Amino acid sequence: MNPAHVAQVTTAQLFTAARTQNGYLDEPLPEERLRELYELLKWAPTAANSSPARFVFVRSAEAKASLLDCMSPGNQQKVREAPVTVIIGMDMAFHEQLPKLFPHTDARSWFAGKPELIASSAMRNSSLQGGYLILAARALGLDCGPMSGFDAEKMDKAFWAGTEVRTNFVCTLGRGDPAKLMPRSPRLSFDEACRLA
């Protein structure tokens, strides 16, 4: 990663000034930037370093057409405008990588033959990794538009056929168009969302 990015990242860039995007400027997003993005997000923690997320960076016209066919009508224009849309998947065979990723104990045996535990852990930890992707993208100066609103079965057939990966959510990436931002929605206060125990 370019050290200049590290020095310039602020909490405003990651949180308070960052916005969920509804449209994008017509600027390409090169492969090198996507590789830089993954090299950053991969270091963030998951349970037992399980890293169940799998990512498809949809860029080509053909792949985008397949993706648009899976998206709900309200999300199609966002995907159409974005230079890249990431499909964040969850590998339901993630535990097979644990001998490599968590080698100091037999973590694979914690999951083998336990589909409900696999499913809950894959969902939880791939969601974490999707969140890390958003923060890493913002740290690199990119804008994001995470969303659900798609036909999961169709998406799985189009992008994960022949694998154990299932779709979690999608996220557009690029340089956001400020003219297409909605007014900022409120958030819950500390007292509404939290309690001290």
C-alpha cells in the first residue's frame, strides 16, 4: 500500500464525512487499485482467522449485464453507473482453509460436519470482511454503496456456480457523484443504541 494513504486517512474520511453512494462519476477503477484494496482489507480480524469472504469485482460489460439481471429494479441504476461492483460472498467450505490460516491447532475439526455452525460463522465473518472492504476503500479515497436487494439464488448461479460460495451482499465502488447523494439520514444516539452493563 502507498504510505501516503496511511498518513492522510482520518476518521472523517472513514466515518463522519463518508456517504453511501447512489451514483458515480464516469471514472475507471484500475485493477491495481482493486488489488491494493484487497491487500489492505485482508489483514483485518476474523474468528480463528477464518477469512470466509470471497470477492468478485464485476467490471466487464458482460459480467455487469449478468449482475444487473440479479439486482432489484431500485438498485440497477447504481450498479449500472458504478465502474466496479463487488459481490461479497461467503465460502461454506471456509474451514478447509483453516490448516493454512490457523495452523497452531486443529480448527478445521471445530466445523467439519456442522453445517449450522459453518453457516453462522461464514455469514458473521464474511459480513465483517465486507465492512473491512468498505473501510479500506474509503481509506484509499474511494466511495462505496453497500446494498442488498438482489435475487440471491440467481446471483449464486451466475457468479458462484460450481463452488461452495454463497452471496452475502454487494457493494458499488468508484468516485461518487455528489449530485446524487440523498440528504443524510439520522442515526440512533448512544442512549438509544447502547447500554452500560
